[in-house]
Amino acid sequence: MPAKSTIPIDTEVAQADAAAAHDAWFRSEVEAGLREADDPNCVWIPHEEVNRRCAVLRAELEKHLPDEQEAAS
């Protein structure tokens, strides 16, 4: 015999509703992503280019960080 749930039924219903809503949202996002990926006008950026752009951005942001010696003071 399965163990009796200690979660109130309204909480279980709310959790089930939230799970169903999240599932619907997630499936919608995946479908939109697939449509975009299949679009012949979609611009693909190579992984190496993304890494290069991130490195440039990271270097710019690091300029605004305090020096390690200043932070230790």
C-alpha cells in the first residue's frame, strides 16, 4: 500500500498546475528556438568568434575591478 501523502491536496494541485505551466512554456521556447534555427536567414556565429567576443568583453569589465592589492587593503 503506498504511503499517504502529507502534502495538502491544494498544494499538490498548485504544484501540478505550476509544473504543467512550466512544461508548456518550455515546449514553446524550444519550438521557437527550432523555428529560428531552421530559418534560412538565421545568422550563425562560430564558437571561436563567440569566445573571442567574450574575451574582449571580459577584459573590458576586468579593467573596472579594483586591483588585488587595493582589495586586500
